[in-house]
Amino acid sequence: MKITLDPGHGQFGNPGALPGYYEGTRVFLLAQALKEELEKYRDTEVVITRKTIGDNPSLASRGGEAAKNGSTLFISLHSNAASNPAAHGVSVFRSVKLPESEELGRLLGGAVVNTMKKYTEITYLRGVMTRTDDFGGEILDYYGVIRSSVKGGNVKYSYIIEHGFHTNLTECGCMFDDHTLKELAKAESDVIAAYFGLKRKDEPDEPVGYVEYTVQPGDTLSSIARRYGTTWRVLAEFNGLDDPDLIIDGQIIKIPVKDVIYVGDTVKLKDDKTTYFPGGNPFPGWVKDYYYVVSKTSDSKGRPVYRNGDRCVLLGNKINKRSGAHGTPINSWASVAYIEKVK
Ligand SMILES: [Zn+2]
């Protein structure tokens, strides 16, 4: 997914209660840290509206960038200001056009509050709010960044997050701390990853099944592991072996099998494949008109399913290639060698 982060203002925009604090500098650094956290996830691309710390694009072009670059999520990062130095707390503004974004707004606000409160003890969630204005008879978002981000309808989640008040000495101190800034980035990234079900890049692919190996005289767990391009630790853990040195001839060792196909993946049949099951019948012409959702990679006991010696997955829902509409499941096993993932 694509995400646009918008650190508010310019480099020296909005001094805070502490000398040397500038909102525009701190939120720029927060955006960098948040981008770094988010890009630890697969298929996640983060664009920052200010390319350098000195940039200060117009409000319309900040939101407009998200609207045009295909982002799903837009977050404008800020710290708040008030003439009363006692004012404090976290505010989240969402687009009035996107009522379904309320929940993620609440989760993000909660994550910011929980992080800041550890240090300030006073930070709380002032609310997830909308603010509107009348634009020649049309009620639109008051804030220019939000208003411009939701034009065109690509962006489904658009927020301004006010990370406490920089006019409040305690909350300003929190945002002025590099360690806290990193913690905020991590907390916000965790919420986004969980909400959208993102998978981390550094997590190994989960095995979708295993093959069985019968221990031969002279085998060690290490020698078996080498043969299958894995390590004895992986095999010991996968097989629940308390003592990896103790394997006996004839014992069955399960070798986890990695594959690029996961349950829930959308797949299509490869163009050069003309038979439905491995070694099976030619498939009818209509089969190629659809994508399919992988609904199962193994049987009820967790074993990989083989058909004629090929590892197979169960194809579930049909997805219309043009409209994206889901149809009735076909529930047919197909060789993993016969299908490929659809982005
Ligand atoms: Zn601001």
C-alpha cells in the first residue's frame, strides 16, 4: 500500500515552549522515523510531502500529492498550539467525507496518547474530530491538506494528528526528545500495520507445509538440514526435538516447505497451462476468465496436499478479472506449479 506523510509547516515553523523547538523541524524528523518503520513491511511505500527539511509546499499540493500518487492513507503530522500554556492533549482530525476512517483515527490517536503519556502523565485524547466549512454552498473539510487529499477518492483515510501542544512545556519536551519521537513512530506504524494486516519484510516466509524425510544411517540433523537448504535449529524446532543430537534410523523428520503462495493470496492460472489438475483433464475455457483466492494449502491435519505428486492448493472464490467482483467458490485443487500470484 502507498502512504503519504505530510510533516506540517517549514523548517522553522512554529517555535514551542522550549527554546530551539520548531514544530516544522520535529514533525519532519517524526515523518522520517515513521517512514523508516513503515517500510519494514512488505509492499509498503511511503512518500513524504517535504522532500527536504527546508521544503514548505502549499497545503493544496501536500494533500494533492497523496490524491494523485495513489495513496490509501494520508497523515499530516503536527504539534498543536494555544495561547493558554496549560492546554494539552492529542487531537486527530479526519475527513468529513470518510466516516469509515473514524476507527483508525481513534487507534492512531490512542497510540500517540499512550506513548506521550508515559513521559508527560497529562496527555489524553481530545477526540477524533471533523471540522468543516461552507465552500460556496458545499460543505467540505476545513483543513486544506485534508480537503485536497480526498479529492478524486483514492485516499480512504486522511488525518491531521496533533501530537500534543508545543505551547505546553511538558508536551513540548516530549516531542523535543529524539527517543520519544522514535517511539511515536513505532507506535503509529504498529497501529497501521495491524489495521491493514501488513507483513514484515524481515519475517521469514511461513512454511505452508512439509515433506517427510526418513533418517538414514549416518544422518545428523545438520546433514539433513544442509540437504534441504535449512538449518538444524529450524528442523529441531519444527519437529519439536528436545535433543537435536538424538535422531534414530528410520525416524521421520518433517522438512518445512516454503512457498510463495499463501492462504488468502489472489492467483491466476499460468497462461501456458491447459490442464486443470496436475496430469488431469483440460480445463474449460471459462476458467481463465477469473482470478482465484487460495483458500487452503493443506489438509485438516496441516499436511501439504498432493495430487499426482504435485503440491496443490485449494482455489476458492472466483474473482472477475475486470470488475474485481467475487463470485462463488470453485473449490478445486490446483498445482502450485500451475498458478501465479496476482499483485
Ligand atoms: Zn501544525
